[in-house]
Amino acid sequence: MIIEDTITEMYNNLQHAQGTFLDDFKLKYEDDTYQKAQPINVVNIKIRRPCSKFPSEGMDESYDVFVKKTGSYIWANEVWGALRGLETFSQLVFRGPDDVLYIKDSVINDYPRFPHRGLLIDSSRHFIFKEVIYDVLEGMAQNKMNVLHWHIVDDQSFPYQSKIYPDLSEKGAYHPSFVYSHEDIADIIEYARMRGVRIMPEFDTPGHTYSWGLSHPEIMTQCYQGAHPVNGYVGPLDPSKNHTYSFLKNLFREILHVFQDQYIHLGGDEVPMTCWSSNPDVLKLLNTLNGKPDAPINLQNNDPYMYSYDIRKVLEFYEKRLTRDLKDLGKARKNDVRFVMWQEIMNNNVQLPNDTIIQIWQGDMGDVQRAIDMGYNTLYSTCWYLDLIEYGTKWPKYYNCDPADNTMGYQIDEKKVLGGEACLWAEYIDNENLMTTLWPRASAVAERLWSSKDVRDLDSAGKRLSEHRCRMLGRGLSVAHISGPDYCLRRGHRRDGERSTNCTGGRCHHVQNVIEKFNFKVQQRGHSLADCNQLIPQGTPSVVSAVVVFLVLIAVFISLRVSGSRIVQIKICRNKTIFIAFVTLIAIYFMCYTSLWMQVQEFRGSFEKRIKSYGSEKIS
């Protein structure tokens, strides 16, 4: 990343405008500061504590970077801090016009303000390909974000491929191939782990579960109109059936095994409780909760809105029973299990375990204060809904938003605010526009969650964001603009390691290096499809011709020994063995040297594509 992706110092075309005082940036590199700079050959990295395998809520991401003539060091308490320090070190390096890498003397002591710096993606409204999720994680690492909140299922589709209930995705996913297998999820978790990013899954219940009912209608609440069920009209999960809870316990037992993070997001938002209020079984449960199990239910004249307040007791019953079951399942895990829920749970006065985190998404600092007063830790997302697209330069509003803002007179305990999340809901987001919608606007959120509360200057932040946009492009991520008209010298490369041949700054040599590495790899492997070209390399006809002539002379000599002095009669062809060997040799030479064999098999085009793909895969 440092050698290949470092940004070249930005050329400013306004230096040619009249009335400006901008000098040619190349001039300063003639100074002794650059000409006599000491080389750095080694960066020493010291991690004080043993490595933990997975990132966690309490991981230490602090680090120190020390760059001096006497040596360069990165110190960290834990491996996660070393990762952040390496990212910072890579961003300190810049490329001069002489194509030499430079770094300034630096002493940096850095640590995050908030431990939870998250990003939400939604793979239910549009299925997100695995490779795109990798790109999201790569962007998170470059912006020092550490929690991917994966809203994996919802009303529209159920792409999680369960082994215990395989029909959930077979019938609930958009398409049988648009699913995440356990192996896919393990790959994503590992990719995230290597970048210090936690994967926190969300399985939203009891609402947002329509896709669940496509395979298991028995766990859904049937909605009624008076005394009559409405065909095809179902609401949330049915809280009145024991089967619902046994189903959930079996499913979450598997989920807690597949996902490694301590936290799981249980949703709890936007529950359509009017359907519950119309269902006789749910109303019987409500009567029981009210201590009146034998109270009559008049469905003929039933008005579902008359239960709009009391029905909250059913939601509380459901959430308490679900969290109790999951806590029991968590006892089998090394790190137990803890929950995150949307703020509606708090709004409905549902009592939850004290270690539950409330995520505020439709309120302000007053809701943050209320959640803290109820004993919960909080996350904030209200101001960071990145799917709400607006024209123009809008990143300052993301940058100025603070998840623990006391300017309105609130006395918020910042220790109870774990951080926040930028949310990218996918009703109008798919694989084609996800990255450009997300970045670099999420970079403004990332800086707010990492940096000190006092770092608020928009002018300096704008410069950093513009530079970082170019950096992300240079590292192969498809990101959008940030502040209007600008440019980035390099548009980056594909993530698999193959760079664009549209070279800038005279740096096309890298493409040739890639090709040379690829050729070496293929030859070392001895791949059977390339045997012809390996035996008789193209571009060496003189060597091949010499070999053929030499073999022909040997054949003639042997023939002469056999036929004696009867050269005039030319009886060489009488020796069938020599003749067949000679013809075979000529045929092999002709087919290999002219690629006739591949053309006959109609394979030449696909062969070249396969070799190209194979080389890119091996190099990366």
C-alpha cells in the first residue's frame, strides 16, 4: 500500500492564473531538506500484550508512531492498535515528483474517542455481493471504523442460509443463489478480523419478518378484521405460541455459533402491533398478562386501536422471553451474548437486561439522555442516514454531528455513549452504487467518532477528506466526490491486484512487473494448458530452427549408415521408423510454434482469458 498506492503531491493548476502566488510544487524538492533526507529501511513494530484472535468491544486501539532519523517505530498495547498505527503510517507517506517516497519527522500519540465506530449495511432490500462487502470492510479499515452492523434479513428477503431451517432462504431469499452460506459468512468474518473490524449481525424481530413467513407461516400472527381472519394479511411473529419461541431458540443457537461477536442486534423497531390487537390468541395472552385470563374477547365489534397501549405488554413479554432464552444459549459461549436494540424498545418502556445497548435513530440528545437515565448504554445514528441523498456538499452536517452533544443544555455522561453508526439502508442502494453512496461521506462520520471533540475545523477537515478520497481511489475502492470539482491523479486499481493500463506519471512499469510475475508463476506451476508454449517459447525461432536442423542431420546420418554408399538412389525413406519420427517432429514443431493446436481446438481465446485470470489471482 505504501509503495504502490501513495498519493503523489497534488499539482495545482491555479499556479498559472494571474494574480496568484502559488509556486510550482516541484521547486521545494530541490531544497536540502529533501535532497539529503535520511532513508528509512525498517519500521519497528512493538505490541505489548499477547494477541487476541477477534476484535471486541473493549479492544485497545491506541498507538504511538515515532518517525525520526534515529529510527521509526509503531508501539501499541494490542494488535488492533498496531493495525491503526500502520494505517496512519501509510497515510503519512507521500510521493514527490521524482517518484521518491517521503515522510516527515512525526511523533503521534493517538487513540479513538469512542469504542464503537460502526457502519450499517442492508442485504435484504438488495442482495449485496460478497466482493462488495469486502470493499466495504477495506474502506472501514482505511477510515479506522471497527463495527460492521450487518442487517442481514428483513421483510423483503431472507438471504441467511440456515442449516437447521434451510427453507428460510430457499423460499425467503430473492433467488436461491442470493444467499450467504456459513462458509461465506466465515470468510467475511475472517476478512473483517484481519482489519480489526467486528461483524455484528442483526436479525430483526418480531417485526420486519414477512420473509420468514414464506417458509414458516405457523410462526406469523394472523391479522383479523372483526371475527374473520384476512387471507394473506399477516403481522409480526406470533408471541402467543410456544412454537414461536422454540423456533427462535433453535435458529439463534445456530446464529450464535456462526457469528463470533459478543453482540447481536435484535431490532425491535416498527412492530405493527395493531395486527396483534386484532388476533384472538394474542388478546388472550394480553388478558393473562393483565391477570384476567378468563376475560371475554368480543371480536365481532373489536376495535384493534382500543388495545394500542396495553398491547405493549405483549411486546415486553416477547422481548423478555427471547432475551432470556438467548442469555441461556450464551452461557455456552466464551464471551456470553449481549444485545443491541433500536430505540422503540425504550419508547415502549420495555425492561431489558442492563447491559443492553439502545441505538437512537429517530431522536436527538434528549433520547440519548433518556436511555442513559434508564440505565442503558447508547449508540447514535439519527444524523448519519447516508441513504438519504442530497445534492451538493453535505458532509459538514455529518462532521458536525456529535453523539454526545451537550451544547443544548444536556448533561450527557459520555462514558455511557459508546459511539455511533452511519446507516446505509438499501431500498435504493445495490451493488452498483453502494460504494459511491457510502464513501467518502462516511469518512466524515469516521473522523467524528475517532477524533477529539475539539477537532471541528471544517476547512482543515475538507482538505483531509479530499486527500483521503484520492487515497481510497488509489487503493482500488470506487468512491464518489466529496466537495465538488476536484481531481485525483490516480484512479486506482482493481482489488485483485491487476492495475489499470491507463498509466499516469510514467508509472506503467508496474503493469509490466505484474505480467513478468505472472509469467514466472505459470512457468513454475508447469500448468498443462501452457505446455506447448513452455516447451517452445515464442519469440525464439532461431533456437527452434537449429534444433530441428540438428535432428534432421542425425536422421540423415543414421540413414546413410544403414544404406551404405547408395546415396544416388536416395533410399532414406525406406526406413519407415526414421521417416515417421521425422514427420512427427515436424508436425509437433509446426503445431506448437504456430499455435495451430489451440486454434484447432477453438481454445485460444478462452485460454488467454484463463491464463490472465489465473495470473491475477496468484499475484494478489
